[in-house]
Amino acid sequence: MKKFLKIVAAVLITLIALVAAAVLWATSRLAKDDPSINRPTYKQYEMGQGAADGTPKPNDVGYVVDSAGRGRIVPPMPPEKPMDIHTQANQKHNLSLRSCFWPGPRARNGVFTNDANSFSLENQFPDTATTYIPTAFKLPEGAKLVVQGEFPHMRHWNFNTYNPRGEPQDALNDVEITPDAGSVNPFVPGVPRDAKNRRYTFTIVNGKPVSPRPANTLYTNADAGAEVFMWMRNYVPDHSTDYLGSVALPAVAMVKADGQRLEGDAACEASSTAMRGKQLPSSVDGRAWVLLTHLPWVDTANVGAKDVEARPLQAFFNRKQVVTDLFFPMLTAKTPEQVGGWWSNKVTRYGYTYLSRNYGQVYVMTAKLPRTPKNWHGEKDNPSDYDMRYASVCTGGSLTAASTPDCIYDEQLAASADASGRYALVVSRQDDRPSNATVACGVAWIDMGNGDGMVSGSPQFASLINRHTQVHADFKHSWFAVTQPGTEKQAMGEYLPYVLNLKAKDRFEALGCPVDKSKLWAMLPK
């Protein structure tokens, strides 16, 4: 028995030593960039003359050290597109729009900040047509928060509560909010979007939703006194005037169990928590990403990518599913639970895939474009005949960096759709962009970026993310329709995005101007 125990102890000590050595090796990889890696260089990593907060610029390969002393590789800033939401004209003004309860806006690097340790950098795969305004709070037993303001002038607006793992718990969406007496909700179909009287009031309470659910109530799904995270999301404000859609920040008051009402700073102080205004940790630890991408059975140079001519996107269910699919596919659940992750939006479902520039420098993403309402130019009509409120495509970095090089949303993408409604979106680095990858030639383009965003990581890695937000109940072909991995084609039909590998820009340029899309569609699986 003693001999057996000695053997077990020796094995455990060896395993602990191996794990410790692996963690130390991964930590050392993140400490300093590998000079042997051939990284692309760019002139622009920031908007306009620099990030709005004046933080130091990255070097020519995107390397920058944050205020906590950690290095990272940030993606370049793509050229500004018509109807972009964050612009050189509004970035500084937007950063100033904050209060004691709402710590301010967040966006990709180079807009508000270059500091990955700053609250102002959105580090959870941001969509560049959305502005994220997270906060954190706690509610004493029997207390509630009362939120009041004016409905904003924008495409979509909602609130999500989260647990500390970044999984959405409850949501309250624009069309679900009953307006105050004498006001209207301009997000409701048929109501003019420019209505003058547009005030609302809703409450936030502890616990889980009850049935029947009271109107204008958002739940924390948490106990009294627990720290709760909440995000306000603002999609496509009219004219990109400011991220709030030309209204003030919502006012927040606390009403205690005894009826006492606290306003302004008093409400902020009574509800304050440690994480309000603080940066969130990465959803996947950097050391874990390094170790996982170097497992013996993982193709480290082409993580997640496949060298194929056409590949569909797959549905996102939760963080565990994404990690197991990439690194332990034999452990992936056949029916994963839809709980989200990376602080996802409860009324958005996502599709994703991975690319490697080793396999191709130019890709084309295509699907039938869902019908969405238009608003950027300040349209007054609020139609009901749409498939979903919003759709977009973004490129991304690793699961740790969770960075976003570029995005395009439906109104920007519409010009690339043919008579059947199928769009053509070219994805490449800026230097690889074909000369005919332009709106004038009938296609759209977004920047692939400069890799996984990791110090000593791959400059060839890229991911693609497709969002479908606030889908109409009658539309049955969105990412919401996919309830099981592998059923995407059956559920989504022609709305399922495929990525076509054109390999190099000369092959795409050979399609002419206007681009001969029939040759692209011929690459799709029959």
C-alpha cells in the first residue's frame, strides 16, 4: 500500500510540475513579442489624429503596452465608410457623454482609447455599428432602480443583465417598453420615428422574471446585494450624431424597500459596486489560448481554418461549445445549451467561422441579405415588413483578444446585393484588397485584420462573425432557427452565409467591374 501511495504521489508531483512548466512557458510567450514573426505594418491604428483619450499610439505592427503593463497586438483602423457610426467627427464628444451610473461608451481600439486596461475599450468582439455602455450595480433587499428618459433616435436599443461569466440573464428591448402617459414609443411599427413626445420609465428589480411579467421591468436574476452587470446597447444612431441618438443619458434613481427615493449621486453611491467603470477580464485567459493553440493535434498555424473553396458559418451557442469545437471536437455537445457568452446580446444570435491567410488572401462572404429597416438618414417611417431589426458582419481576433478589425452592417451592405438579394462581401487585408472590391463594382469590402491579437501569436488568423438582431416572429431563417449544430443549412436555407476562398486578389480582379457574381455563386455547394 505504501508503495502504491508513493507511486501516486510521484505521478501527481510530476503532473503538477508539468502544468506549472506549461503555464510558465505560456506566460513567457505573452511577455514579449517574438521578433521572428513576420507581421504586416500599417500607418493607421487609430481614428483621425488618435484615440479620443490621447493614449499612446501602437507601433507600426500594432504592438502597444496597456496601463497594466501588458502587451497586445491591436488591429489596424480601416478606412472610414459612409454611414459609419464612430467617426473622427464624433469620437471626442461621445467619450464625454457619461454619468456616475453610466461610466461612458466603449468601442474597438483606436476610437476612444488604445489602453486595453481602460474601461473605454470594448474587449468582447465589439460590433462597430453598436456603442456599448456597461455598468454594474447592486440592489438591497426590496429596492429597485427606476430608469427614465427619452427613446433615442436609432435603429435598435436594449438593456441586458449578466452574470459574472458574461452570459445574458434578462433583456428589455425598445419595442417592449410602454411609453409614459402622453408619449409614444417610436420603435413600434407605424409610429413616426421623429415623434416629439417620446418619454419612458422602466424598473430594474432583483430575482427571476415572474409570470405574468409586469410591463417595463428588467430582472437581475440575482439575489439582493449581489453585483449585477448591465449593458445598454445603442445600434446605428441617426446620422451618427452621437452614440445616444440625440437624447440625454437615462436618469437612474433608487427606490428603497421603505419607499425612500434616492436620485443622482445618492442613487449611484447606494448602488455602487467594485466593477462599475472597470475593464472586464478576457473571456478566455491568454495563457489558456497559448496552450490550447499549441496542443499536438491542433494546427497552430491555421487554428480553426479549413483549406476549402466554400465553407458555411456555424451557429454560436455558448463559450464552452466554441472552445471544444476548436480544440476538443470529440467533446462538443450534440445539443449545446443556448446561454451565450462574451457578453452577448439576448436578442441577437450569432454565426461564426475562422479564416487563415495561409490558405487564402482574399475571401468572399455571401448569403441572401435579410430585410431590415433603414434609419441612418433619419427616415421617418417605421415599417413592420422586415425580417429582423439589424444584421452585420465583423472580422475578429482570438477568443482572448476578442478584438474587431472591421464591420459592415445591413444598410452599408445593401449596395452589394444582386437582384435576388444575395450580397458579396470581400474580406482581405488592406494590402490584399482587389482593385475592384468596391461599391462602384457592385461589392462591399471589410478588413481581415492583422491576426489573432496576441503577443507572439499568429498574424494569419482571422474570424468572421454574423449577427442577427431582434428577428421578426414571422422570419424563420435566422440564426435563431438553428437549434442544433450541423442543421444550419436546413434551418437557414439561402440566408446561411458561406465564405468563398478566392486565394489571391488577381483571381478576384479577373471577375471585372462590375464584378461577375455568377462566377462567385458557381463556387457555392450545389
